[in-house]
Amino acid sequence: MRYFVYSRYIPGVEIVPRTADPAGFQAASPLGKVPALVTDTGAFLFESEAINEYLAELCKPPVFVPMLPTDPDERALSRAVSRVVDIHIGANMPVLWTKVDDAARAKAIAEIHKALDAIEGKITGPLVTSHKKPVLADAALATTLIHVTIFGSRYGLKPFENRPKLTLFNETMLKVLCAFAYLFVYFSFFFFSLQDPDFKKVHQEVHGEIERARQAAKAAQAKAQAKL
């Protein structure tokens, strides 16, 4: 969420940790999930996708900001993929790092595989849609795949195995994310770190996950080549 706000240079957005006002946070996010947004009119918004779309409609997009395609069919595809990522992958991912019984974990992983197969059958090219630049669905899917790759490896969950479109998508988005991370930190780190003391930590965490995902992908590729 911070990356989205910062990359848009959106003025007047104050990022407050939920611990600063627990009652206010609960009112803004009834599910108790981050992020949540209180608008200038006092309206409460929750769920990342809804907040991103709201901010996207308010501001003109700079070069690297995910948006929605202009084509109605592709806008629908972008939203559908985001929903699959949220409901069928994201909701099942906690089994990858929490203690649950084997049957529950196996069921959740099977649902993740089913969702990945559905996305594999729908994406149209290097990105989710034929849009030349990443859209919101690309951002949602790419960051989720990083977590699936890192945490799923211990349970044999291989999101790119026999999924050539997702493999190409991941390679494309890792380049985009790395380029964005480097450019972003060089051009805006000093400005925004003054406003948000957690910014440096957030950048390091995101960049670290991207790098770990790249190394995991390289290791998997080397292992596959060794079998040939």
C-alpha cells in the first residue's frame, strides 16, 4: 500500500499504524485487516483492491503505477484475476506459515493449485492482460506469487511447474518490480523517509522478498536443467 501511495506522489495521505488508534481502525476496517482508508469525506474503505481503485480514480497515473485497462473485457479480466488471487489464493495462504493439520493444509494447497490453473488459462501474455504496462491484477498476482514461492517451497508447492504462462508472467513482473524498487528508492527515498519512519523498513522487506523469489526461481531452473 505504501508503494502505491508513494509512487503516485499523492498529497495529504497520512499513514498511521493501526495500533495508534485501535478503535478508529476497527471502525474503518470491520474485518480487522490492513490496509484501511478514511477519505476526506469521512467514508471508510477497506480491502487493498478497493482502496487502490479509489486512489487511481483520484490521481493521474505516473509511469510505473498499476491501473485498470481501458478495454471493458480486459478490465473485467483484471478484476476477476484480482478476486481469484484474493479469495482463492490469499485466503488459503496462511496454511503455509501457521500450524494446521495435514489434511487442512493439503486441502488449502489444492485450492491454491486450482486457482493458479484458472489464472494460467486466462492470462493473455507476459502480463495478465494485453495492456502494455502492469495493471492492478498484475500487482496483486506478482506479490502473491512471491509469497507462494517462498513459503510454499517447504510443502512442495511449485506455482510455476507446468504453467508456462505464469512462468513468463513471473519473469516479466520480477524485472518490473526490481526496476521499480531501485528507481523508487533512488528518486524518492529521502523525501518520503522523512514523512514515514517505517519506509526504509518497508522497502527492505519488499526488496528482500523480491530477491529471495529471484534466487528461488534461479535455483528451480538450475535443478530442472540438471535433470535434463
